[in-house]
Amino acid sequence: MAEKNGDNLFLEDNEDNIDNTYLVFGIEKENYAVNIAHVTEIVGIQRISEVPDVPHFIKGVTNLRGQVIPVMDMRLRFNLPWRDYDDRTTIIVLELDSVSTGLIVDRVHEVVDIQPQQIDPPPSWHKNDNQGVISGLGKTDDNVSIILDVPHLLYDKDMHVDLAKAATHGQAESEPVGPGQGREGY
């Protein structure tokens, strides 16, 4: 539960709320969710510096208030077509094992409570490269959100360790990235 005190917004320290609280975001026409315990902040799209020799869905690193973090384009992570970033494109900064990683998503929707009885297991037909990334299907009102397993998402195929190393060494220049370099102003 949020409580307002002056200009600051505080969250009550209640682990039960955190365990069942999810940030819902959109990619293409689907809703996805991550447990709020991993979310450190949500920011608009930032300038991104390319990093060589990383998977295609890793767009590079960004400097967020002096901290260099790797960023992953979730459209590309899920083998969806790339599209130009717009004013709704957002970076969700997640933290796992004291390492921050940004997820580029189409839009952020809301924070919701999803109780364990509202979560179905992942579909049995889900057998592809993203196996293990989906931890369940959360049902709220008339909506279904695909709940992502943050550790599997970030540590898949050991790529996260390499990105953390690249991020700590930083990159010299920020340049737009993406097909055709078509992100003027980013």
C-alpha cells in the first residue's frame, strides 16, 4: 500500500505484498509481468552504446545517473520484429544479485497484486528458446499477463555475466542503435 507524506511516496514494508505484486508491461499486443521486488526504477528510453559480441537482443549499455547498465530489447528477446522506439518506449531497470539490467519494453501499464491462486503454470506446449523464462500466467479481472522468471531471463546462457563485465568497463561513445540507425534523438 502506498502512503503519501509531503512530496514523497512511500511503500509499506510488507513482504507479502512484494511477493504478490507485479509490474505489468506490454510488448506487441501481449501483457507481461515481473515481480516488483526486482524493479528498481522505470525510465524513458535513453541513449544506448553498442557492445560487441553480445546476443542480438542486447542493445548495449546506457549511463543512468553515472551507473552503466546493460539493456535488453524485449521484442528481440522474444523473437518479435524490431520497431522504432517512441515516447511510450520504456526501460524497466531490474536488479538481481546486486547487478542492474534494463529491459526495453513498448509500454508500462500498472502495478497489480496477483495472488498464487490466480497464477496458472506455463503452457506445456511452450517448448522453445525461451523455455524457463515464463514462470506462469497471471489472471487479473479480464486480463492475462505472462509472468517472467527474472533470474532465467537475465542469466540465460551466461550472457548476463558477460554484460555485467562490459557494463563495468563502460563504453566511450553513445550512439543510436537498431536497424537502420533510425532512432533520431535517442
